[in-house]
Amino acid sequence: MASILAVDDSASMRKMVTFTLKGAGYDVEEAVDGVDALTKAQNRQFDCIITDVNMPNKDGITLIKDLRMLPEYKFIPMLTLTTESGMEKKMEGKAAGATGWIVKPFDPDQLLKTLKKVLG
Amino acid sequence: MSIDMSQFHQVFFEECFEGLEAMESGLLNLDMGDIDSEVINTIFRGAHSIKGGSGTFGFNMVADFTHVMETLLDEMRDGRRKVTQNAINVLLGSVDCLREMLTSIQNEQAVDEHAVALHKAALEQELNGGNSAVLIADIPTITETEAKPTIHNSDKPEDSPKEAEVGWKIAFCPYLDLLKTGNDPVRMFRELAELGELTALISIQDVPSIFELDPEECNLSWDIKVTGEIPESEIREIFNWVEGDCELDIQAIAQKPAKPVSVAPKASQPLPIEDTVEEFKEPDPAIPEPSSPVPDISILAAPLELPKAFDKPEEVPVSRTRDAIKLPNVESEIKNTVAASTSIRVDTAKIDALINMVGEVVITQSMLGLVGENFTMDKLDQLKKGLAQLERHTRDLQQSVMNVRMLPISFVFSRFPRLVHDISSKLGKKIELKLVGENTEIDKSVVELINDPLVHLIRNSLDHGIEMPANRLAAGKHETGIIELKAYHRGGHIVIEIIDDGNGMDKKKLIGKAVEKGLIDESAVLTDKQAFELIFLPGFSTAEKLTDISGRGVGMDVVRRNIEALGGNIEISSELGKGTTIAIHLPLTLAILDGQSVAVGDETYIVPLVSIIESINITEKMLNKVAGKGETFRLRNHYIPIIRMHKVFNVKPKNTSKTAEGVIVVVEGQGVLCGLFVDDLLGQQQVVIKSLEANYRRVEGVSGATILGDGSVALILDVPGLVRFSSR
């Protein structure tokens, strides 16, 4: 099953995402911010990255930018997870290389549906 | 798939309260004129996370409320809105409101919807009545899009389904970089195929020769036909993520012209200002207090009452003084601590250390097991080595476990900037609070109990210590007073100091007051230190006028009693005109105590080491017996009452009457010296405190019990309790 890195500074969101994805059989690893995520992503190849946008240390947009620079993450789907559903933020994410976005609040089914879309 | 979301609630609430604290301290920083974008961003992030979480976990009321806060903060963050004092006050009020709201939800109580509505109205008023004209046009756009909870729809110009068409013709021409966003055309086609019958015509005219081909680029383009009754929104949803990465033309097969793809902002209206706005009034510090209730002194009369119950009466007046929209008062704060105390956050490094230690113990155990299996005398050395190792590991293990309970004192300190801000603005004083050593660690149980005494002491400093700005200038000081809250480790103790650069304590005034109140004799000669100690006497208050800030003189004796109940002590030093320093010494933990074991008859008792001043032998001749009042002896300049422990505990003594054969342990409790007469000193050791109340009942003069190395039980003496006992 596909491996996913879930990045969020909020523990409750992180837990909820992990729980949902694990329940659906995905192999999930958590990261608490962009810096943590970048390290984890370099240690291991993930099939998809789901990241919050507004985080301390390194925000989600910078994380995506950084990851896209790595050859092994050039084509990996990356989704931003954000309440900032204004077009502006989404486009910022896209410009950085995000595949798409999931708007908070979302329920587990929505998350799984979206994920299925990128992972097939 | 349905998931029980309630399992994440506890984490969510903890996170929210942390977020609120961060927001509060951020807001207070802004207040000091420090307009730093990182600070605003931190505050924003707090609101943002709470909003995201509460929406996901179904607390819509919280989500709605934070949404307004977030919008306001977002504008501040982007520089679209200036940070004003008023906005900060409204936001601070909202933080309080939110905290109360979350507490209610957490405790499954009803939310005070009226207060929430008032705060929301205040926020909305701030948002709309804002200081920039551009604003009003901006806000609703954000609101409009954010309010929609569903996945990717907000950026589309047209959502309404059009069912009439029999199909769609799509011209899809990705830009070269499409693949680099992780989007895959094949994936999109698969989705289209799920909607209806799909035919895709690939155009390869742009594909370069094999030598020039860059496999990372997308050189293809497609003409797609999907047939079936499909709403346009569903088609658009599939291409939602690639808008801007391709040229896209979607047309209905029924020859209807396609809607333009560009996004046109909707005509927007300002948010409605609710009628309730009128009711919201700014707090007016000038309005005098409704008469504060007389604190319930009966609680204070109970001598051995536990600390928590104490400061409550004094808090009442202050919570009364809060704004018209009254927010969390002490009761709810207490509830908070109770709720929060059920779980603890531990650094994973500490857990790792713990697991490591357990591993070591297991290894030692198995080693000893091997030695014991076929024990012969020549293995004695091995056995001794093993036991020594076990001892070391047990000690380390104990330390690691204790470490888990240690929290940085910032848990307590972090509340004070707000307290100082609120009270100083109410008093019209300018005061800066400096926090030093916030990372000093202290046991969780101590953290919970030290809060109330500290609040009281800081209020005292604010109210009585720091002078009014004009007086300060006249005294040649800087207009802004400084209160420093400092924590550091010394020995096995933590020291917390509250240092103010205010007026200091006036010895003459203190003595005068004490004489007036009949607390001391007029002829008494007191040292500075003794004079300062006067403030710890019950019923002492030097403030010329009683204020609602620092209570009415029922405070300091309670503070001292609370701190002593924690096994600590409190010291004052002060210089007139320069300021006052109050130092609190506390044990690092309440679970372990450094004790001196003493023998009384066949029994062993433990005296906390902190309260021991010295231990001496005296002769019968040094005793003064006062009829009906017990006995005293003279130690340098003090006459010290003697408590014969065997009488207190009704134990048959070894040295029935020969004073010279016993030992006097001089102890201090509540500032009073006292000599405990025991048979012998046995040794110092660390003991683990076991609660007596939990297993038996409370006994006067005893604070707990412990199990000694030989398995017998020893009682731990409660020195302040004994001192009170002796003075009766």
C-alpha cells in the first residue's frame, strides 16, 4: 500500500489524518513541521505528501518547494491541507509545486476520496 | 467509513489551550508596541489551527467564532489593517471568550451563548468599522470562499449544475511543467471515464524528436469527449487542480458556449453588524467596583486546610472587576487546572531515557539471577558487583521517572503577562514584567499548587510595590516599574523570586501598623527582617486604602501557609525606596523528601531537612519551666519552646526525663522557632512520601508516611503543624 507522509503542527489534526489513512490501509508517517518533514522525506521515499500550510519552522509551501528540488520527489503528488481556501493561498501552493489541496474542515471520507484521486 | 472523532478531542482541547496561551502572550507583546510580523503570524496561526480543528471535530460554534478572529488577524498580518490598541483589547477578550467556550465544551456544559455573541459582535465591529476603507471590500470575499466547507469548489465561478447537455467537449493542452506538480493526466482521464463515456484524441504535433525529448515535460495535448448527463461542476472539479497549468476549454456538446474560465469575484457585501453591537461596551477602568463581598474568613480559620481552598476568596473581588463582558473568573480557571491535570506531556527524550534505564535494570536482574542460580561463595564478588549495579540503576531509574513529572515553570509564568497587563492598566501604572528562567523545571504537582500564591504575591507587588508613574518620576526613577519573576535551581530546591523596583517596605510603617492592630507590643524592638515578617501575620494590611486588587490583608499569612504546606519557605528582603524581593524556596518534587530520621522511643520519625535549623544537646540547667505554659530553653538570643515528641505521639521514651541524654532538633515553621525533643538522631535519607489521608486519615502534626529500608513505616512530621500545636 502507498506510503504517505502527513505533516501538520497540530497534533489533533495529525492524529486524525493518520488514523483515517491507517484505517484505510495506507502506510503513514507523521511530521510536526516542514523541517521534520524534509528530514523524514529524505530518509525514506514516500508516495504522497499531505501537508498543512501554516506551520512554524518551515511552512508547507516552502516544504513543497524544497521537496520538488529533490529528484526523488519531482513527480510525487503533494497536497496542501489548509483552511486558507482563498484562491491566493492555493495558487501560492500550486506555484510551489503542490499537486492540489484539501480544504479544512474535511471529514475522513473526503480525505480518502481525494487521496484516491492522486494515488489511483 | 465512519470514525469516532471523539477520541481526538482531548488532544484537540489541549492544543487549543496551548494555542490560546500563545495567542495571548503574542497579543500582549504587540501591546508593548512590538509590532513584529512573526508575532502576528504566531497569533494568526493560533486562531487558524483552532478554527481548522474545531471545524473538523464538529465544534462549529468555535469554528465560526475563530473565523472572525482569523479574518481580522489575517488583515493585520498582510498589513491591510493597522494594529490598534482597541483591536488588541477586542482580540484579548475573544481569547478569553474562546477559552471559556472550549472549557465549557470540554466539560460538556452549556456555552454562554450571550457572551459569545457579544464578543463576536465586537470582533465584527472591529472588522467593519476598521481603519481602512479598502478593507470592507476585501473581507467578504475571504469570508465567502472560506465559509464553504466542501472540497475544492470555492474558486469556481459557477457551481450550479447544468444537467441538460448530453456531453462535454474538452480541449486540454497542458503546459510543459504540468507533471512537475505531481498531477497526472492519466489520473484525470480515469476520473472522467467514471463520469461518462470517454474518448480522447491525443495530439502529438508538439512532441520533439527523440533526441530532444525531455521525459519530464508534457508535450502532449488532448481533445476529449465525454458523453453522458454530467454536471459541468463535476468536470471542472477534475481539472480544478490544473487550472493555470494548462489551456483548458470546456464546451457543452449541445453547442452551448462555455462559461469563461476566469474567476470573477462575487459582488460583495459588508458583513452585517448585529444589533448586539450596541450592547458591547469597552471596559471602563474608572467605574468603581460593585462592593466586593467580604471574603469568607471561616475558611482561613481552619488551620490545616489544604492550599487550594485558600486563595479563592481573595480572587473573587478581582474577577468582579473585570469588564462588562465578564470573562473567565477564578472558578473556571480552577476547573481548567483540574481538567488539565489528568494528562501530561512528556518530552520523548525523557521517555527514551526511561526505557533505556529499564533495559539496564533488566540486564542487571538477569545477571543476578544467573549468579543466584548456582550460588557458591566464590561468586560473592560477582553478587556484590551486581547489587551495586542494581542500586545505581534503581537510583537512575527513580531519577528518570521523577523527570517525567517535571515541567518547565513557564506553565505558571505564562499567565502572568496578562495579569500584569490587566491590573496595571486598571491601576493606571506602567509596569513591565520580566520573566527569567522560565525553563527551570519543577514537579507537576508543585506547579499546580504554586500558582495561587504567586498570583497573590504579584498582585501585591503591582498594587503596593510599584508606585504611580508620577511618584516614580518624582523619586528619580524611570516611569515604568519593573517586576522581575525569576526561577532557578539551588541545591535540591527551586527558588522563585519576585523582584520589584518599587517603593520597598517601610519598617516604621509596618511596626506602627502592627502596634495599632495590637499584633505586637509597642516596646518591641524588631530587626528589619522581623519587621518584614509582620506582613505574614493574620489580619495585617498596610495599604492605606483597601483595594480590590490585592485583597484585604487576609492574604500573606495564607500565602505563607500554602508555601509551607508544599514544604517550602518564603523570605522577604526590602529596601525603602529601592524595591522588594520576595524569594520562595520550594522542593523540586512533592513525591520525595530529604529527611532527617529521629528516634523517639521505639519509633522512627522523619523531620523534613528544610525545616531543621540545627540540632543540639542541652542540659537540665538550660531549661526554663513556666508553670502551665510548658518549657523553653535559651538559644543565643531566642527563647525556644520545647515540644517533647514522646508526649505528642504518646510513645514511651527511652530517656524518660533526662534532658541531657536526648537531642533537641531546632526547627522553623511559619517563622517560629521550636525545639523538638527526641531521643536520638538516626541519619539523613531521601524518603518517598506516601499519603496518610489516602490510606488512613489526616493526623495533626503528621504530613505523611514513608517506608524505611527495613520495611517498617515511619511518619513524616509536619513542622508548621507541630509549631501551631505547641503554641496552643
